[in-house]
Amino acid sequence: MIQRVMIVEDEFLIALDVAETIESMGLEVSGFASGRKHAMALAASSDIALVDINLSDGPTGPDIARQLAEEFGITVIFMTANPEDVNDGVEGTLGVLTKPAMPEVLEQSINYAIASRIGGIASVPRELHVFRQTQH
């Protein structure tokens, strides 16, 4: 099954670069969101989300990510120039990449996200800070 990846990023050129990497992996880009409203509209058709912290509607990335993970079961990786803003993790999210991320690092991180979704095995990229998952 092809995984559908949402890009939550308010800088359009960065979003296009990320989309190019995703499509080169044979995955589908489910859409682009620059803030909460667009992200929620795309949620039902997405499996994975790459989420920036500071978006067009402010520093809403962590709240958007939490909602995507909890309400829609989306696997979320933050991609931000400010990784310290989510150092302690955000409930339900996978981890954080520091921007700019090289395409191969992005590929490895998405492969790790896919493996975590389907119960597969993939190595954690050195550049991906994985959050400790809490048990419920």
C-alpha cells in the first residue's frame, strides 16, 4: 500500500523540495498545508505528515501534530529549524529532523516512519531525534 504524505510547511519552496523527494520514493504527496485549517482538511487522506513548528498561523505545529496523531492516526515527523522547541516530544509524534534536511536523510526518516506504521524494521537515521514513546 502506498503511503500518503502531507507536508505542513509555510515556505513554499521548501515544501516543493520535500515533495520532490517524497515522489522520487514512489510515495504520494497528499497535499500541502501552511496552517491548521489546511492540515485538518488533508488529514483524512494522509498517513504520514512532515510538520514545521512555525507556520502561517503562528507556532501551531506542535498542536497540529498532536491532533493529526491522536485524531487521525497519522505518523508525524517534525521538520524544523527550531528542534529545541519540541525536544521533550509531543504526544503521539515520532520525532524531529532539523532543517535543512538532505534528501537522503528525509528518505531514511520517511522509511523509518513507514516501518513504524506497518510494524516493519528500519534503522533510525542518525539525524532523526526519535521521541520516547509513552505507554498508555
